[in-house]
Amino acid sequence: MMVVDEESRLIRETVRRFVERELMPLEAHVAKQQVAGDDGSALTNAQYKHLRVVSKELGLWGLDAPEALGGFDLPAVAMAGVAQELGRTITPFVLPPDTPNLKMLDAVGTPEQRERHLKPYIEGRTVSCMAISEPGAGGDPAGIRTRAERTADGWALNGRKIWITNAEKSDFMIAMARVGEGKRQEGVTAFIVEQGTPGLIIERSIPMVGDTLTYELVFDNCRLPEGAVLGEIGAGYAPMQLRLISRRMEMASTCVGMTERALDILCEHARQRVTFGAPLADRQAIQWWVADLATRLHAARLMIHDAAEKLDRGEDIRHEASMVKVYATELAYDACDHAMQTLGALGMTKESPLFHMWGRARIMRIYEGPSEVHRQAVARRVLGGRR
Ligand SMILES: Cc1cc2nc3c(=O)[nH]c(=O)nc-3n(C[C@H](O)[C@H](O)[C@H](O)COP(=O)(O)OP(=O)(O)OC[C@H]3O[C@@H](n4cnc5c(N)ncnc54)[C@H](O)[C@@H]3O)c2cc1C
């Protein structure tokens, strides 16, 4: 049974109302903006500011941030419900702060870093991003080549990163670089790089499927102070994984929300549309899609809840996070695809939320680790008895 405490249930209801009253009405605008292919900011400044004011008034900021820093410290089980609700809309809005970097800063940040970076981040005053991937290393991040070398008063970063979301609008990024001659995970170290640091060059933006933009950037002798090291030198891989786990759980929950929405759209259309004298809902082909999607949706909800409960108990959920990430992202993609097929030409319009959710589900099968890499990780643990 999925047990959720009263506070979590109320917060989820509030998010649901926020999604229905504030975000869904903006979808037509969002769809138009993104078809027009602007700079990736689908909302006008006024819309964005309004959403920030309303969500703050509703008490929806800092939901899983530490209480000591003004947050609510909600458990992963509650956060799964929040992400599921937000996943039902295509209007892109993150309730500040974006969780994954928060988790990493909270886990290994020094008191100075918490004050300088974590606090304003939780208060919604700053935006950040994560720079791991490189032209030669993505699904296998232990292959990164960006180097960090000691200088008289700190560090110098040299290397190239690619596919970095939010790089341009971030106030700071967490960048992974290699220190020393260690192989693979050895030597991988996290650095906080503030926007505007000389030697940090954002070279170009890259429009992606799913209405998103990523960036390619270069560290050209980018000089950082000693205090820029986040966590231990050479031991950045484990906290980076912590961050990835948090994002994978959030992605899986978002995909549950997307699947719910796609299934709703599919069913509504199937009930109304008549072909060859009968509603589509009476056709077995459609019924099987509906049955299979509903079954997989149920399984995804239970899997996420189980993983979230384990995370809340402090268990290592790398295995579960891989499973839910693959399962839910592939489910959302299939749900959008079947809904688009059911709607026929209507499902092919860029005015429909389906097109936008489909694109987002598609990229989710790649970032935070492609499905195949997660399947390999799951299989290795199962085959090797390493659970
Ligand atoms: C929209 C988007 C946003 C992103 N944002 C960020 C970001 O903010 N920060 C960041 O650091 N990175 C980001 N990324 C990069 C992302 O994490 C990588 O693209 C991803 O990890 C895959 O790496 P790759 O593209 O180098 O593919 P590769 O690692 O080259 O893999 C390519 C394909 O090969 C196959 N493959 C790879 N390894 C195996 C294996 N072991 N077994 C079987 N098949 C395999 C898979 O099918 C995989 O899709 C983003 C990517 C996208 C698409």
C-alpha cells in the first residue's frame, strides 16, 4: 500500500491546483513559442514572474530543502507526488530550487559554500547547472578529460563540455574535472564555477528535441579559487551519483505525470471519435494500448514509491533509480506515441501538448544516462549478485 502522510498529501493537492489554474492555461502560449523556436524561454518575463509570485505565496518553494536553510525538508515520497503533478503540463516551470544540485551542495558543501551558493539557491535567487558531459564522454562520465590543475592560489580548469542545460542563465555551475593521473572515477572532482569567471566561455547554444536548448562551453585556463572545490578532491564521483539519483527519481515521477496526461487525452478522443460506425474506444487495438499503458502506469507509480521510501530510509537506491528511470521514461514515450496515433492527424499538430510531451520523453531516454547504460548497470548487479 502507498502510504503518504497528511502534509505530503496536502502539498501535492496544492501543486495540482497550481498546475491546473496557473500552468495549464499557459500551454497554448508555450506551444506557440516553442514552435516559433525562440531562445528556449517559452514564458514571457511577466508570465514567469507571476508564476514565481503565486508559487511562493502558496508555499511551494524549497520543498525538499533543509529546514535549517528555510526549506520544508519534505521526504522523497512527497517529492515524487510533486513531480508527478508538474509532469502533467508542458508549461516549463521549476519550483525553486532545482533539486539535484541542491542535494549535492547539501551533502558535501562547506559552511562557506552553503552560505554563498546553497542559501540563495534555496531562496530562489539563483539558478545553477551541472557540467559533466564532454564531446568524448557522456553515457560513460568516468571518461571525462577536462583537467583541473593546481595554481599558486587555487585551480586552473581546461577542457570542453557539451549538452549543458541552462548554462547561459545559470549563476553558477557544478563542473566535473579530473585532478591528477587517476583512471576512470579516480581523480574526478567537482568544482563550483561562477558565471562570468574569466576563462569560462559559453561557445554556442544547441537546439534540442523536446523544446530545449543545451550549450557547448570551454574552460580555457579558467582560474578558480581554492574554495571552489566541492567535496573532496578526487572523490567527486559519489556525490555526483547522489545528484544523478535525485534527478532520475524526479524524471521518473515527471514521466508518470506525462503518461497520465497522454492517457487522458487518448481516452477522451477514443470515446468521441467514430470511424466505420463505432467509437475508437470499442476497437481492440485501442483498448489494448489503454490497458497496457494503465498497467504500466500503475507499476511505475508503485516502483517510484518503493524507491522513494527506501531513499527516505537512507538506503542506497542506485539500482532502483536506474530501473525507474528506464521504465518510466520509456512508458511516457510510448504513452505519447500511442496517444498521437489514436488522435490521427490531430495528434501530429504542434498545437497539441502530446507533441511537446513526446519530445521531452524522447530526450529523457538519453540524458541522466541512456536506457541501455542503465540496463547494463541493472544487469551487472543482478548477474553479479551485487545487490
Ligand atoms: C536534452 C539533453 C540535456 C542534457 N543536459 C545535460 C546537462 O545539463 N549536463 C550534462 O553534463 N550533460 C547533459 N546532457 C548529456 C547527457 O547526459 C548525455 O547525452 C548522455 O549521458 C549520453 O551521453 P552521449 O550523448 O555522449 O552518448 P554516448 O555515451 O555516446 O552513448 C550513445 C548511445 O550509445 C549506446 N550506449 C552507450 N553505452 C552503452 C552501453 N554500455 N551498452 C549499450 N549501449 C550503449 C546508447 O544507446 C546511447 O544512447 C544532456 C543531454 C540531452 C539530450
